Amino acid sequence: MEIPSFTISEEQLVSLKGKVIIITGGSSGIGLATTKLLLKLGAKVVVGDIDPPPTDVLVPELSFVRVDVTVWEDLLSLFNNARDTHGQIDHVFVNAGIASSTNYVELDVNDQGNPLPATTRTIDINLIGMINTASLAIHYMKQQENGGSIVMTSSLAGLGPIGMVDYATSKHGIIGFMRGLLSHLHPSLPIRINAITPSWTISGLATQKLVNMVGITAQPAEFVAPTVAIAMADESRHGQLLYSGKGEYKEIERPIV
Ligand code: NAD
């Protein structure tokens, strides 16, 4: 099956000017590149992250709330902060994530305590943390006349075979969550949801050193940010999986909902 490619121009993104956008994991990598692009487009960005953004991006249009996405109260304070400061929440980029891999074949089931600490942590952040963030986004957006849109970060690892089992499980889960949610969202609520599935990207999670070691080429995080922005700006996009890989953008899925 032919997967349609598309291009993204800055003109397509002008509607994001003045919009209030929450980004989890906005202090590094893909989230930070997206924060920078959205600020350039004139949006007001509220970053929720365990770490603050680098000082060179600090402008009055950017605010930071220290958030651990596994802590519900932290997420609540992020959304309350954005709503109380700006009066609305137009878009939410559900992005904070980590990576781990467990060798299930060599697992020592006689280990004391939780034999799967890495799995638990990855699922807590990448799946439960993301689902909780999206749930809060829906809660706030359904109270707004204009609704809003949600973009979730999955990965190519959410679509196909990859060695990192914990990570792949969480990223498949995000796609499953989005697909399942579609029947609840359409057409009664003016809320859109899309997911991005970037290929290998240089970031805090996939450092240049790591990708060199694995022997693959990876794209700069700046190449991924436009997929997030177009998912927010283009109101025809709903239930899509948007791929970005080394400057090429593809619409992997456009379901009929
Ligand atoms: P990154 O490490 O540069 O960014 C992740 C951000 O999430 C960091 O700012 C980190 O502080 C934050 N974070 C981690 N745990 C958190 C928690 N519990 N609460 C709040 N914030 C937390 O890595 P990245 O590659 O930019 O990752 C962003 C997203 O992109 C992740 O969901 C990742 O799985 C996904 N992704 C990455 C790649 C890649 O190759 N780098 C490819 C596809 C998808």
C-alpha cells in the first residue's frame, strides 16, 4: 500500500498564533524542538517536565511547571496553571517519555521484589502517564466551546518489530489508546486526537553517542516538531498517525471515524 507523503509550510501553521499549548517533556529533545517552533509561531507554551527548559528558550510566552507525569496531582497543577494563567487550553502535546528494555528470556523470576522495575517505570511514564495527561486534556477541552486537540508521541516502535520490548509495548499502547478513543470523541465532542510516529531522533533519550553505537542514522529533533504543529493546526486531521523521518512526512493512517 502506498503511504502518502506530505509537506508542511509555515503558512499552514499560522493559526497557532496566540494558541495556548501544553507540552509534557518540553524541556528536551522532540518536546523542546516543538516548544521552540510553537513559540516562533506565536503560541503560548506551558511546559510540564521534571526538568526546566534550557535558559536560552525562556521568554514571557513560555511558562514551566515542574511535573512528574506519573503523579496525578502534578498533572492537575499543570492543567490548572495553564487554564488559570491563560483562560483556555487549545492543544496538548502528550510527549514525556523514557526508554527501557527488559530481557524477558533471561528474566530471574526468583528475584526479590518487583522483577520488572524497568518495565513498570516505562509503562508508568509512557503509557499510564500519557493516558492520564490525555484524560485531563479531554476533561478541560470538553468544557470549552471550541474543544481542542491532542497530539500523542508514539514511535515507529509502536508500529513494527523492535528489540526494545518495554518501550515498544508502551508505544503500541499509545496507538491502541488513540484508536479506541476515536469512537468516544467523534462526532459529539469538538476534540481531535492524533499521534506522531517519529523514526530515530537525536535527543536526551537517543543521544548522538547511542545512535553511533547502534550504527543507525537519526534525524534532528527539529524535523519532528512540524508534524506536531500540523496535527494541531490542520483541523481535518483526526485519528491520524503522522510519521517523520529525516525530513520526510507521511500520513500512515487516516481512519474513517
Ligand atoms: P528526551 O529525553 O530528550 O525528552 C524526554 C523529556 O521527557 C525530557 O525533557 C524529560 O525530562 C521528560 N520526562 C521524562 N520522564 C518524565 C516524567 N516522569 N515526568 C515529566 N517529564 C518527564 O527524549 P525524546 O526522544 O525527545 O523523547 C520525547 C518523546 O519522543 C518520548 O515519548 C519518546 O518515546 C518519543 N520518541 C523518541 C524517538 C527518538 O528516537 N528519540 C523516536 C520516536 C519517539
